[in-house]
Amino acid sequence: EEERLRLLKGTGVPEAVEKDLVNIRSEYYSIVLPFMEAHSDLFSPSVRSLELYQQLVALVMAYRNKG
């Protein structure tokens, strides 16, 4: 972890990642989770996690500019 932060120092990457994580958490708790809870017949408790949402956002972001 220290080595990674040392290598990225001055690039703006750690700050951008932290900003993204803050935005993802905010979006999850203010929009996504309330939506899933309102439609609990479609979303079981096992899929209502911030961790899963972060993985899905990462997947979408990884492929959004391809194609």
C-alpha cells in the first residue's frame, strides 16, 4: 500500500479514486438502496450491498468507453 501511494504521489490518482468512492457511496445510500428496498420483491437482501454496487460500477466504468 505504501509503495503504491508513493508511486502515485503527485499524479492526482489517489484523490480521484477517493472522490469516486465518496460519490459511489453517496449514490448508493441516497438512490440505489432506497430503490432496491422499495422493490424488495425484485432485489433480495443478498444483492443489497455497497460492495456489490462498487464492483458493478467498476465493471461499467471499465467498459463504458469501449465500442
